[in-house]
Amino acid sequence: MANLGVRDTGHLVMLTGWDAAVLQNYKLEDGTNFAEIVGLLNAGLGALNSELSAGLWGSLISFQDFPEVEYRVGSSNGMEEHTEYGRPDAQRAATEGHMLPLKAWDRMLGWTWDYLRKARASQIEADIQDSLKDVRDRWRLRVLDRLLQRGDDSGANNGLGSSGYSPGFATTAASTSVDFTPPSNGGTSFASTHEHYVGIAGGAFTNAVFTDAKDELREHGHEPPYEFVIGPSDETTVRGLTDFYPVANSNVAYGANVSLATLGSDADMIGGYYIGTQTDFNIRVVRGIPQYYGFGWKSYGQLSQMNPIRIRLPKGEGRPNAFAMTNPLAGTGQYPIQDLMMFLEFGVGVGDRTNGTARYVNNATWSDGTVT
């Protein structure tokens, strides 16, 4: 009996469901068969998906597959003195919350039937490498944009409905639709005007920039060591600061009285490379961060829920899952890999609104940075 109804995105044929024996019958002009191409593509996607939660990204993010975030705000009333017959007043924590966005992204490979009859393996490999680069860049841009964007994300286009908001880190109530009064800590109380997006005149990173960022995190209970990212244009300036200790270079023999930072394995360098330490911050250079901008946070470990950035994934997914699929808008073709496209669905928001502080050192007034 035939099944009624149209075929939609739920019926797309995934690469993992293809029969390698059948694909052997299809070949490029140079003799490369489609099974080899599928194997290459699957290997690249597997490595890419692991990369998206490693290194810099793992120290910044955690994952969830539901849209809402709820957290404690404001001050408590403290403890009462015990009495033999009295009972203390019941208390409850005040909470606030926001939503996380969710957007789908795709990238067409665009192999036509005629092209695949004539293509060479080197061309196909270049196309695959280029598409993986584009997926990697989309992830990088979305995460870094959230670090340097003070305003809220909103709207159905971002998966937030008509009234949902995805705010940034602590900022004055005038800059967000989700007012945030950070929880009191260590005797310090905060107001909804508390600001973690700080503009500083002068045009250069100084020791005071890092000292101030450290104080900003520490007053909320985040203790060192911390992480800090800058762009390549500010690397020379930061390296020249007093109290900066560079990362040891394995190709250099240092004297006995030289102080060096020991930071990072090769895996830690994914997303950006360490250059040294400054005022309890481990400093990374990350390509794409514009000049004069930086961001500091406390990493609680790879993919810890206490890390600052929260990535929303589709329901049931625990890790990012970029995959290739047949184009849902394409017509029927003779070759099983024509019209392939890359697909990734995710959204970037903030988890702990106190665990992150951004700096713009070229103006006393904050302005969002544009990541490239």
C-alpha cells in the first residue's frame, strides 16, 4: 500500500544510509568512484564536528537542546538569629530568564549531473574542503559575535518567537529587554545598571584594562585563572606590557632567569593560539576579532555548564552535528551525490551573564565589534 503525502525534509537520504557497493558503479572521469568521495566527505565532517567543541570553543561554551535559561538574580535576606521557640521566615531566590536562538544554516556544493560525469577528484576535494571551511567560519562568527554584541537577539527569524529575547552579558537595563541584577556576592550588591561592556579611551590595551577585567569577574565569584581573547592587530601591544609572560617556544633555549608561561597543547590551539599570560589571564589571539576589542571570562573546563556561552542544538542532539544531505529542493538526478549540501543547526546565546566582560579600548563609549 502506498504512503500518502508529500516527501519533506524528514525523508532526506543521509550519507550514512547509502550503499557503498552501489556507489562503486558511479565514477568520475578520472576513475574515482562515488564511494571514495562519500568516505572523504564523512571523514571531513567527523573531524569538523569534533573541532566545534574543542580548544577555544570548548573553554567558552556548553550545550543544551531546549530554548530557555533561568538564573538567580538580586540579593537574599540573609540568615536570622536562632531562637529556641522561633522559626525563621521562609525565603526563596528571585530568578530571571531568557531564551536561546536556533537557526539552520546550509551550504550548497552544487554538483550537477553533467559536472560529475566530467569532474576530477582534485576538484571534488577542493569543493569539500571549501564547504567545510564555510561551516567552520559560520560557527566562529556566531560565537565571536555574541562576545562583542551588547544588544539582544530577538524575533522569529532567530527561533525566539514574537516576544522571546536572547540577551548578552550584564549590561545596563537601557541596553537590554531582559533586565539583569546580578546576584550579590561576598557582601557586594549590584544594580540593574551593572555593565560588562566597557569602552575605554586611549587606543591601546594597557595593564589597567586587564586589572579592571579581572576585578569585574572576581566580584561575581569567578576566581582566576581567566581566559582573554584579542585580535591579531593587538598582539604586539599586549606582548609589550609589563607583567606579560610569553608562552615558552620549544625552538628557543631560554636563560635560567627567564619567566615563561606554559600554556596549551596542540588541541588547545583550535580556534586561537596562546601568546602568554597577563594579570591572571591566559591570552589567546583569535583571527577575526577586530582591533581594540577583547573579551575575558572564567573557563570552568571543556563544555562546562558554568562557561559563559550556551549553544542551543536541535532537540535530542548533545553535540553539534554538521552533515551532508541531498538538496531538498533539487529534482531527481541520475547520480546519487549530485546537488549535495552541508547543513548545521545551532544558536548562540549566553548562559551565565556574569561570566564574561568585553572591552573596547579605542573609545570611552562602547560600540559593538564587527567580527570578520
